[in-house]
Amino acid sequence: MEEIKLTEKQKELIEKLGVFLERSGISPAQARVMGLLLVADRVELTFDEIRGALQLSKSATSNALNTLMQFEKITYITKTGDRKRYFKTVIATQKSDFQKRFKQFLSMKEIYSQILEARTPDTPKFNAELAQVVDFMEFMEEQLPEIFAKWKAKKK
């Protein structure tokens, strides 16, 4: 099996990102694969390199890679004369993921606003807290497009 050498710092970062991604709802193996592909010195790794570096079973590695490809988090390339697949992260999806989450955030704000309107006046403290959440979401809705535009302008 091919071996990827990782520093202690790289291992720590893989674990840190892994825990974060697990809390977002993906499996531990998927989270560690994402971490490895972001942290490793090479941007393209084979199945065996991933499996060895993360000490995963063949099944766990295969399932993680297939699921991540299905959700377009990673992709693979092949090299002429080599039957192996080389997996890499799809950085471009990170920006579109953020935009998708922002749209979900706006949808949630609309639902929370409707809930607030329908709430009983008998729970003023809860209603006030929910109103603050809606107010914050409205503020973010106003500010994020401007922040995104500033970021795009800064890149030029």
C-alpha cells in the first residue's frame, strides 16, 4: 500500500476539520477524506493512499469516496498508462455551497417570520427571542450581498 507522510500539524488539521464536518452531518470517514484531500502535500491521491493515510477499511474508503463524488465534493482524474484513479477536492463547490446555504437561510427566515406572526401572545419572552433571531436574519440578508460584492471587487 502506498503511504502518504503527514506531519503532526496536518494530522491535527484533518481531525479538526473532520470533527467540524461530522457536526455538519457527514460521516466520520467522509469528513476525514475531505480533510486529507485539503491538507495533503499532493492535491491528488489514490484510493490506497487515502485508505493508508486514514487507516480506513476498503469498504469505508470506497463508501466515503463514492458519497463525496455523488455530492460533488470531490472528483477524480486518471493518468495515461495508469489504471488508478486520483481523487481531489472540488474547491469550486465551496463557494456554491455557501450561496446555497444562504438561500436556505433566507427560506428559514421567511418561515420563522410566519411562525412569529402566528405565535400566541402568551409567551412574550419566547416571542421576543424569536423576533431577535428574525431581526438578525434580516440584517444578514441585507449585509451579505454587499459583503460578497466587496469580496468580488477585491479579487479583481
